[in-house]
Amino acid sequence: MDTWGFAKGHGTRNDFVLLKDRTGSAPLEPEQVRFLCDRHGGIGADGVIRAIKAAHVPGWDGDPDLWFMDYRNADGSLAEMCGNGLRVFGRFLMEEDLVDSKDLVIATRAGLRGVRELPDGRMCAHMGAVRVGPEPISVVHAGRRYPATVVDVGNPHAVVLLPEAVELDGLDLSDAPLLDRAVFPQGANVEFVRVDGERELSMRVHERGSGETLSCGTGVVAAAAAHAETLGGPDGRCAVTVPGGRLEVTLDDGRAELIGPAVIIARGEVLVPDPRTR
């Protein structure tokens, strides 16, 4: 068993275990991620975020002095990016005094992303370019086929804008929706969205590698972008309600910002099994 220091944080109840490993001296194995995310035998979280200097990330060829957001899904798989995680990661870096600014540039597997603290205490994440696919695809869930929009927010999404006859709250997302693997060879997050108004949405999500979560930042951005396409692609702000709270998305010429809370709720030590001894 190894003793690791950790923090626990969440953004609209999308929760994460955060680890500090400046030089990458403690490789993070999938079994350890699964242990940390286990809500009964571990700490419990939707994912793990490791803070590591970019210089120590294999294949990174950008600024070596940036903090890199090494994000893992709850099943131990790697993920490109996480919008709620980005805000929580920014909060973690600030509270741990690892940065001397409240306006940060962070390295991720999806490229550079920015995050800053707003005067009201919420965090604003610069999500980069959002790309909406030109052709609809199909998502199958509970024996029903839905048209969906492909959206790339640095990670892949399939957004289902629900017909009025389908109750958002009545969906059973314990089972993963079925996707066309030719379109999503690595899987995707699937968002089910109810349109409440021109600039108001409600959403639930099944995240690849984690199952249903109470919020998904990139999914919220994807939902807002897919809905905007039905209105002719207008820029502006959209509010999205998820089971864990409320987020705001600003779309501007193909790029997005995500605004919402991000809090660190605990710090401590955890005994992590060594996967080599199991």
C-alpha cells in the first residue's frame, strides 16, 4: 500500500479526486484510478485528475512549464478533456498555491485551455473550438432510435434533442446508449436534451468510461452548440440545467466558454493498493 495525498472537488456535483505529482514520479495505473473512484471501497468520484508539469508528459511538445491536466475516467481510461474538471483543476491549482494568477493557461490532451476566476467566485473555462457535424447520426437507447448531432468539444459527443413525447426524467441511463462505432471508434459521451426555451436547456448525460454523471461540462457545451444549430447557429449565452446544478455557455464564432461553480471540498491521505501486488 502507498500513501497518497489527495483533494476532492466538484463542479455541479461532477466530482473528481485530484492528485499532485509535479514530476510524474508516481505513474497512475488504471487499477488505481478505479480504486480511487470506487464510491464504496475508495474515495468515490467520476474521474481522477493528476496535476503534472507538461515537461514530464510523454509526447507533449508545447510549453514545458504549464500545468498539465492528466484526466482519467472512472474506469481508468484516458480522456482528452473535461469541462467541469477543467474548472475544478483551476481551483485546485489556485488553492494549492501552485500558480500566482487567477487567469490560467492549462495543457490538456485536447490542447491548451484557459480558466479564470470571475468576481462572483464562479470559474470560467475557455473550451476552445466547438465543431458540429453536418450530418445526423443515430443513437439507440432502451430499444428506441433517436437522431443525434455529432459535436467535437476536444472530446466526442452525440447530442440527442428529445422529442416532446419523451420525458427526460424518465430515461434510464444505467445502460449505455448504443453508438455507431464507425463514427465513434473510441466511444463518446451521449447527451439527452430537453429544450425549455430558446436559450434554456435541461440535460442528462451518459459519459463514456463513467456512466451517468450529475453533470458534464463538455456535454453542456455540446448540447448548447447542437441546439444553436437548430436556430441557425446564433452566438450568445445559453443556460443549461443538469441534475447537479446550472451552467452557462457562451458561444462566439465557433468557440465556447463554460461558466459555473468549482469547489474543493476535502483534503487528506488515502492508502492506495500497489497494482503489482494484486
